[in-house]
Amino acid sequence: MAELILKAEREKSLLRRHPWVFSGAVETVRGNPQPGQTVEVLDSKKHFLARAAYSPVSQIRARVWTFDENEQVDAEFLARRIDSALALRSSFGYLASSSESQASSQPDCDAFRLIHAESDLLPGLIVDCYGDVLVFQSLSAGSEYWRDVLADILLAKMRASAIHERSDADVRELEGLPIRNGVLRGSPPAQVAITENGLRFLVNIASGHKTGFYLDQRLNRKRVGELAKDKDVLNCFCYTGGFSLHAAAAGARSVLSVDSSADALSLAQENAALNRLTGDGLIWREADVFQILRKFRDERRTFDMIILDPPKFAATFSQAEKAARGYKDINLLAFKLLRSGGILATFSCSGGVDASLFQKIVAGAALDAGVDASIIEHLEQSPDHPISLHFPEGAYLKGLICLKK
């Protein structure tokens, strides 16, 4: 097995069980490992540290599979890791007690994240379950190397009807990997119907954002919906209507939903019809959120609740400053549009903006808007998106529910 030898004093993060080895920490590579092949990671004194998947072009030069010197990385190893991920979802009620069935034991939910990459000790691998269809996303050289083995294991253990691959995220370019989007196993439909919190949604797994739906917001959509009763709601970046329909179903007086994508809004309206949520109080508008918030400010429009769930503004810490300006802008305008006693539900999914920074940004927005506000709840990703204690980068979704005084 090829060896990746670290520079002196560069093993500390691995000793803390962080799974990434950056290129700057590497002294030399012995052997000729191909992309995704397993290498042994050694410290400068040639002591074993881990076995990891090698990436010759990425700044993350290796992603750790195991810290156990006695554990070999093979098909049986991958099957055990997948079994562990399934057991965790079973404990949350996302899966029936048998790990050999995809059937959910939660009748109001049949869509969830099955494997959450590093946090499930399967670096770079994302697998989402939409009913009996799986969506597979490989984001690293290691998961790409084992792609077919992983697909076969998943198909057998979940008894899925099909697997669609959505390995089309920009991060693959950093790994030197080609874009993939298509059928991996079986004959998956381009669109599937799922149940979330008792509501039905159509999901475009072939071309929708991420793997088709923002599964990480499941519990947050339910909670925000509960707070929307009898309120005039503005939902910005509404995508296919997740927050909007939860608010409407919970008894919101009106819901105005804004997104720049005509395709997303079309599917959102199909979702509304699917749930028999129609009428004059449910309005869909195609527009740039930044522009329409300013327009509403100039028109002196006001709302009882505003939901801000924008796309990722900063993938890395180097982009945080630019992202902070965008977050501050929309939150400042939202505070101005809120009525006294109104609720702002604001989110960030940017990995480059941590929870502390996001709170400071929202606080600065309130200050510049000239309003007093309090945080009444902190929100985060659903538990099917676990966060390893050794991998804080897994905590990417931050949410605040603020009350304007």
C-alpha cells in the first residue's frame, strides 16, 4: 500500500480524529497511488495514523476511512459503515427496524438523508432516500473509486427500486472528477412524490437543487409552519414551496412566495395543488429577492412573518466577507418590513459562515435597521444530517427565529 508521510508536527488534527489531510501537511508520497486509492497516512517518524482515500489534485490530499490499523478498506468495510448509518436512521424512526428495508416507520415522512459523508464516516458520500428511490452523490476521489461497490451495497440493503446519481456539484472539480448526472442502477423517474410532515411534494431528482429537495430543513419547516398561524407571511427564496406550504397548511392568513426560478415556482404551484392548498391567499412571484425586498420597503409593505432561506452564499471561509454583505442586506430589509411583534425566520447554509458569525450578521442587520429584536429559537439541520464531534464542518445549517419588538 502506498504511504503518505506527513511533515513534522502536522499530525495533530488526525490525532483529534479530524478526517482531512491537507496538501500542505504532506512531506512525501511513497508509491504511485491513483485517485481514490487507499493510502496509509504516517507521521514524520513513520508511525501509523490512518488509512485514507488519496486525491492527487485536491487541497484535501486525503480523506480518512479509518484510524484503526487493523481495519482494511474493502467492500466488507464499506458495508459495515453503511449498516451503521442505517442503524442510526432506524433509531430516529426514519427506517423500519430491519436495515434491509427502506420503508419508513414514520408515516408522515418517507424522504430523508441516508448517508451524510464524513459525519457517517463515509467521506464524500451523500445518499438521500426519496421513497424507494435513492439519490447518490459522490463528492470525493475515494467515494468515486468505490462508486459501483457502494451502489451495489445500497441497492441490496435498501431494496431500492433504483438509484439516480447526482454527482454534479462544483466541488468535484476540486477533486479532478468529471460531472455525473444520470441513472446509476435501475430505472429511476426524473420526478418522485414524497411525504414530509404529512404534506406531499414532487421532487425533481434529475435537475433540482442539491439532490432535488432540501431535506435538512424538514423539522424547521414544521416549526416555522406552526408559528405562521393567522399571519401574513413572506417567504423569500421559496424554491418549490417547502416553507410556504407548511405555513399555509398551518393556517397562515396569506403567504407570498418569491423565487427567481420560474421552474421552481411552477413545481411549487403543482405541490400546492397536490395538497389542495390554493386560493387568493397563496401567491407565487418570480423575482430577484434583493430587488423585491427593496421594492416592498419603498412601498411600505409589511408582514407578520418573513422567511429567509437563501442558497449558499459562501462555500469556504475565504468567501465569508462577501457572503456577510449579502446576508446582512436581506436581513436588514426583512427587519424593516416586519410589523411590530413580527417573526423573522432566517437561515444560512454556507459552510464558510459559522453560527457565531451568522448571529453577528443578523444582529448588525437589526442594528442598522433601527429595530430591537430577540432570538427566541436556534434552528439547525435535521438529525438525519448528523454532525460528528470530530468534524465541525458538518454543522453547516444555521437558523434563527427572531422576534421584532
